[in-house]
Amino acid sequence: MHRISSQFNNTDTQYQLRKQEVNQAIKNRQIGTQSRIGSLRDDPIAAGHLVRYQSYLGRVNQFEKNAQTLADQMNVREGYINQNLQIMHRVRELAITGANGTYTGDDLKNMAVEVNELLKEMIQNANAVGPDGNTLFAGTRTKGAAFDVVMGNIPGSDEALIEKVNYKGNNGINKIEVDENAYLQIDNSGTKTFWAEPQHLIGQRDLTSWQALEDSVINIDGADITIKSGDNVYAVAAKINNSGIAVKASIDPVSQGLSLSTTDSHQVWMEDKTGSALADMGMIEDSSQFPPYNVNTSAVKVSGGSLFDAVIALRDSMLKGDQESIGSRVIGTLDYGINNLTTRLAKSGSDYERAMHNVERSKTNNVNVTQLVSREGDIDLTEAITDLKMMEYVNQATMSNAGKMYSSTLLNYMR
């Protein structure tokens, strides 16, 4: 209901003009931002959808970057693994040549020089640093060298040579998120990549009457295994076998000690996280020693070595002129190492392909979600410009009509 007065026409005209200006301002803002939602009240439901879509789009973009970065790192690592594989093939050729019995001791010493240089190249590749400055084969301990070299005096050589190569990284696994609650697990442990043979640890301590004195937690190859007070060695072996790790536990029939054997080529990594179950069974030293070199060698027989151990054994046998050792034990170990490197290379290639599939999926999701964002929040630019022009025409018509309503001049008033 309107109150009719002499000011009614003026008030109504001013109201309509202000309303038109507001609508024009909204339309200009929509054209400028190319978004039809400036505040929640413009379209509350669409605004809620838009916030969720934009949030998910940001995560999709991050997933794509994660997968692409991961694929790039795998590509670099694969190159170094392949180089070491080629070196191992050359080392095996030299081993076959040195084992045929037609070469003199001096000839074998000359071959040992090349083997030693190939060993250095292998260690250099194993200690490789990626473009981001992180060590490639040290697990999650990426800010230092993966392997440490110990020099020593080797029979048959007049200078110090590499005597032992120790792993300084860890067996941590990187988890990279490549989709909603989906992760790629990347194992960069050098103690697995550059290991030659399955490792066997045979405890020499009789554990027939052994029982755990307290609740404790042991860790083997990254898996936590809970030991309850009163558990015997058979219960411990069963829990290790049920943990899903690549280690088979048993009781040695001769020593009655705990026996651990890897089901593939890698070095066993074990420690007491709480309590002292492994130390009490004689498997490891006290907590002052760190894995993987905390094995109690006085109470455990250890077999199985790394690629570097195999190449060092070949070089040392050549320096001593021991052709029989080369033709039997050394070549077999080299074959184990080549097979493991080939397996690791295939695994790296498979991980790379999976990462690239995640990149492609994220790109597809990016396009689809962008379409949803556009549907909820973007404006039809052609329609918006047309509406703006119509508003301008209406505004001009309103101003023209208002001018006709107030056509009296000062002269008319004076008359």
C-alpha cells in the first residue's frame, strides 16, 4: 500500500534508479570476475557445491604434482640401477674369463685392477644424489651417503683397497599420496637394491627353555611384532611368519636357536623397539648397536652378502690367483646379484608406470572437476553482456521519463 502524495513520484523514481544501479553493479562485477557468485546469498546451494569442487580441484592438482615428481625420481633411480646392472654383467664376464684356467697369476692381477675400478663405479652409482639433492638409495635418510667405504690392506695388492662397504641409510618406506587416501609406497633402501643373496641368520643359542620375561615389541624389516610375556621361541617364530614380511622364521634343528631366512635378496633389519626379546635370544647386540649391523656375530651364523661383497670377493680371489674359488662360489654369488638387480629394475619400471597412470588420471579428474566448477560458478558471458545492455536501456528510459515528469523550469516558477 502506497501513500499518495506530491513526493510519491519522486520517491518511487529514485528507488527504481537505485535498484537499477545495484543490478548493473552486480552484473558488472559478474562480468569482471566471470563468476556469477559474489556472496553466499547469490546462490547458497551452488556456493556450497562450488567450495567443495574448488577444494577438491586443489587436491587433484597436488596429486598430479606428487605423482609426476615421483615418476621423475623413479626415472633417475632406474638409470643408476641399469648402469650397475651393466657393470655387473661386465664383472661376470671377467669372472668367467678368470675361471677358465688358462691365465697366469699376473693376468688375474691385471683383471683385478679392472674389477676394482668397476667396484668404485658401482659404489659411486649407489651413492648417487638426485636433482633435488637427496640421496637416491638411502631409504628415508636422504641427507647423507647411502654407503660407507672401509679401506684395508688386501693380500696381493701393494696399496690400500676397498675392504668392506657398509650401508648407512635405513629401510624406511616413503608414502606419497596420489589420490584421496591412496598412496604409492616407494622403497629406496639400498640394502635391498644392492644386495646379492638371500640372507640366513642361524642363532647358536639353545632356546628350548627360553620364555619372554615381559611384554615387548620387536621390529623386523620395518614390521612391528608384539611379544607377550611367557611366549616361547616357537610362538615368536610363528608371529614372525604371520607378519607378512619377506622373512621366514624357524627353529634350527641342530642348535635349537632361532633361524631367520629372507625369501628374497635383502639384508635383515631387526631391533628391539621395547623390551629386549631379540637381545635375550642372542640375535642382536644391546641397544647401543644399530641395525643392520647389530647382529650378535658371536651367537649367530650369518651368510649372504651384498653386490659389493661379491665383487670384492672376485677381486680378492684374482689377486690371490684362486681360480677355483672364482669358478665356484664367486660366479654363483654374482648371478644372484644380477638376478636381484634385474628384479629391482623391473620393480622400478613398474612403479614408474603406475605413477604415470596416476598422473594421467589426475589430469582427467582435473578436466572433469573444472567443468563442475564452471557449471556452478561461471557466467555465460554473452548472456551477461546482453543483460547489461538491457539494463542500460531501462536506466536510460527511466531517466528520460523522470525528465519529462519534472519539466518545470525556474522561469515557470517565477511566473
